[in-house]
Amino acid sequence: MEQTLSIIKPDAVAKNVIGKIIDRFESNGLRIAAMKKIKLTKEDAAKFYEVHKERPFFNDLCEYMSSGPVVVMVLEGENAVKKNRELMGATNPKEAAPGTIRADFAESIEANAVHGSDSLENAKKEITFFFAGREIL
Ligand code: CMP
């Protein structure tokens, strides 16, 4: 069993499709082990996306991720990291395969509906960033 971190981003929360996105996870063998709705500060977003700090889109990304509430979740299941990324689709919704979350709900490469950890190692770090052990059930 693996765990991975998922974020439903401000664009998807504003569109009122939290339930539709969660259904994709639950219908495809992933279980929600932890979940909360929060509003990040720009500083929180900068810390979370620190690996991207030299990228030209970093400042805009941090502004965007702190522009409205997000839903953060720990998803659990077999090959959860890979499974979640398959369900999300490509970062750029224009390149995302039909039927993926980003193809169906994302607005743009920045406002791309969801985030998912890209490796098991990063999943552990990202889960610890948002959740205390007692919140993961
Ligand atoms: P995410 O999977 O959360 O990881 C980093 C985020 O940076 C990514 O999704 C996008 O929202 C954003 N991102 C990646 N590439 C670009 C880009 N070229 N322009 C703007 N935002 C980007």
C-alpha cells in the first residue's frame, strides 16, 4: 500500500467539482486516508513548491495557489503515486488524455485542477507538510 498527496486547486474548488474529482479517486481504487479544506498563504505555497523557486512561473504559481481555498488529501492504495498521476493526466490540460481529471476540469497549465506527488519520496515529504500522523486514518 502506498500513500500520496493530492491537492484540489483553487480553480476546481471554485467550480464546485470537489465531489466529482474525489469520485475519480474512489472509483479507481484509491481511498481517502486524510482530508481538509484550507486556504494557503503565499508563504505556505512558496514553501510547498520550493523545488520550483527558480522557475519563471514560481511567483504566479504561489499567488494562484493562495488565491482561494484548496482541498488537501492523502490518497491510499496500491501504486497510489502512479495511479493518482494517471487519473490526473498531463500538467498542461491541452495535452491531458481524454477522461483524465485535468482534461475534464482544468483551465490552464497553472490552474490545472489538481496536484499529485511525483514520487514516493516526495509523497512522504508532502504528506508531512500538511498532515500530522493522527490526522491520517
Ligand atoms: P503541479 O503538479 O502542482 O506542480 C507544479 C505546478 O506548476 C504545476 O502543477 C502547474 O500548476 C505549474 N506549472 C508547471 N509548468 C508551468 C508553466 N509552464 N507555466 C505555469 N505554471 C506551470
